[in-house]
Amino acid sequence: MGALLAKLAREISRSLLVFFLVSSANAQNAEEEKLLIAAKAAFQPIKISMAPSDPLSLARINLGRRLFFETRVSADGNISCAHCHIAEKHASDGLPKAIGVFGKENQRNAPTIFNAALNFKQHWRGDRETLEDQAEKSLLGPASFGNSDQQSAMDKLKAIPGYKVAFVQAFPSEEDPVTSKNWGRAIAAYERTLLSPSRFDVYLAGEKNALSSKEQSGLRLFIQSGCAGCHNGPGLGGANFQKFGVYEDYWKETGATQIDKGRADVTKNNDDLYLFKTPSLRNVAKTAPYFHDGSIADLTQAIHIMSKIQLNNRFSDDEAASIVAFLNSLTGDVPENYAPPEPFPDQPDKR
């Protein structure tokens, strides 16, 4: 009788264990499903459409790629768009502030060009409306290409025989297609191909195992703490302006020695004081240093600063580590076409 009771007790114990394990698994699955639903509400995956196949679009993209890596149009002959957007840094440059023509320092940090097509405006202060606008105006930037006027920049391209043909192919309806406007249009066409989806996009498509449990914990905290209130959408940012330093002056935490007024310097409106475009967090683990002035080199430190001055919160070290883990899931591959083509020769091929 005793043996029978002992056997029955073991069977009940095993049944209870199975019940609790199944219940626990079901509860975990329910939490994971709730998290995925919340993530889909806050973010959207990067959508990569099929590459254009029509000759005109291809001609503009190919021309834009050439121009993006072209140095001969700059005032010193050494600077290209790619100078501040290098592949090894996921199209940033690893410097606090970009260095342009004749070694001049730019006023702000160079953000990655990957996924820039997702931004609602360009530049930290939103003073460039579109990718086209940004590319065209960079020709005259004192710390960018440093040209005195647009025409002199285009004259340098016209002196290179291969560009005459490439511009005609890309803009066949124009009598003189080598213009600064078409420079901007071609570069923008190329930049729109520079999208870098990551494991997070696989997760948003419904594959919950694409993120580890720690990454999911970081995602949950990212949403619940309010980070996703500004860093949302397909770019996890890049879609609005926000004041940098809601609860405390930003420079007191970043140690910045120069106080940047942000968008107020563009609009001349004090209501825009210290407003900056919310940066995209795509590839953020690869694009240090951080903030508009590149004042913070460490991602964990940047997270602690943001929680304090933007959310009036203090993340623990474990919480910050979980958010770092989640942000690492936003790292995508460098696009295959992000490499310089063989440059056009300065002189015609006389073979």
C-alpha cells in the first residue's frame, strides 16, 4: 500500500511539474506576443522594394554612386561625400565633428547616411529639406566641399569626359545636364538605395526568436520607459524635432564646451531653442560618438544621459545593458553597392 501511495505521489508531482512548466511557457509566450504587438505599433520594418530596372533610374543611381565617391569636385581635390561616411563606421566617420575640405571642422557630428532616406528632413537642425537639397548645398559648404559657387563645381565635372556621357544618360531630356541640381538628384537616387535592415526587421515580421531574451527585455524597457515616444517608426527616429535637454540642460551632462542652439538658429524662433532632429537609432551601436556634437563616445553613457535629461529617469546598469543589447539588434549589413566604382579618367581614353 505504501509503495502504491509513493508511486501515486510521484505521478502527481510529475503532473504538477508539467502543468507548471506548460503554464510558465504559455505565460512567457503570451508576454512575448504582447511585446511583439507593442513593437509593431511603435515601429515599422524597413521596406526594400525591388531595385529599379528601367534604364533611366539605373543611370541616375550609377551616376549618383560615382558622384558620392568623387573627390575632384571639392575645392582641395580630396573630399567626397564618402569622406565623412565610411563603410567601416557604417557610413559615419567616428569623429566628434566631421572634417572637410582643407581640414576644416564641421559644426556638428556626421550622422550615418545609411537609411537617411527614412528621415523627414536632413541635418541635425533640419536645415536641409531633402536628400537632393542636402547634396546640392554641400557643394558650397565651407567645411564640406568648399566651392565658391555651384558653376565652378560643375565645371570641374565637365572637364572629366566620362561625366559628360553619364549625365546625358541620366538626364537625357536636358540640353546641358551637368548641373548642381542634377548632382543632387543623382546622389539622392543612390542614397535611397542605402538601406540596412537588421534582425529587428525579421522580428517585426513575426519571428520572435530573431531577438534574444535579453534583447527583448531591452526592447520592452525601451518602449515602456518612453524612449519609443521619440525614437519610433521605421528609422527608430529621424521623424521629428525634440528638445535636447527636457529636464536638464544637455551640456551639463555631456560636458559640451559649446552650447548649440539647434533649430532656433535656423528659424530664429526661441520656441525652437535646443531642438534637434531626433536621430535614427539604426546602426547606432556602430556609429559612435553620439549626439549632435559627438560629445559622448560610449553608448551606455549616452543611454544614461538620455534617460536622465529626456525622461527624468535613472536606468540601472542592468537596464542600460539590456537596452544596449536591443540596440545591437538594429545593426544591419553594409549595402553591397556601398563601394567606390573605378573613377573616370581625367583625360579621354585614346586607345
